[in-house]
Amino acid sequence: MSENTERTYAFQLRIDAAVPGATGEVSIHPEFGDFAFDPDTTNNTAALAVN
């Protein structure tokens, strides 16, 4: 699998309160174990901003 492969994953986001300037992150992990094809798990997280 190429390092430039793109995948789409569905997820739900719940916002309980509006907080100006708030940030967060999303991280991908399999339900069990590790991604056998991904030796570098340090890049499995991305910034998330909701405006």
C-alpha cells in the first residue's frame, strides 16, 4: 500500500458547547491490534477545527 493512499472513514462528532478558539485532534486506530501495513504510527493524527 502506498504512503500516499487516501482512505475515507466515517465518524461522529458531538459538540456540547461553543468555545471560541477551541481545537482538537482526530486519531485513527484499528479496533484491535495495530495497522500491520503502517510501520510509522506517529503520523496517524490530524488537527481538527470546527468553525
